[in-house]
Amino acid sequence: MIVKKLHDCGIRSEHAYAAAIASIGLSVLSWATSLQAEPGQGVERADRWGIFVGEWAPTFFGLGLALSTYEK
């Protein structure tokens, strides 16, 4: 049902895959930015930001696979 709605809204599997790859890049970027912007907070806080954004990638890859199957 959700996959059909996404497909009807114009979202294709390529969009979900691109979002997954972008979230991996954003994960590294947010980790590096947090590490430099908050030097007194330590590596732990930067790691949490990187992990938070990095957890989006599997969801987008899963949506991409579901949309790919639906498109066939």
C-alpha cells in the first residue's frame, strides 16, 4: 500500500537509491562537521550524529528494492 502510494506520487526506485547514497555522504559530512564545530564535546557526540544520519540509508535502500519490485 505504501509502495503503491509512493509510486503513484512519482517516486521511483532510482530516487530511493539516490537518497540512500546521499544519506551515506551526509553521514560522513555531519560526523566531520560535528567533530570540528564542537571540539569540546569529543568524538562521541560526532559519532552519534554520523550514526543517526547513517541509519537512514538502509530504509531508503529497502524502499528502493520495494519500488523496484513494484515497477516490474
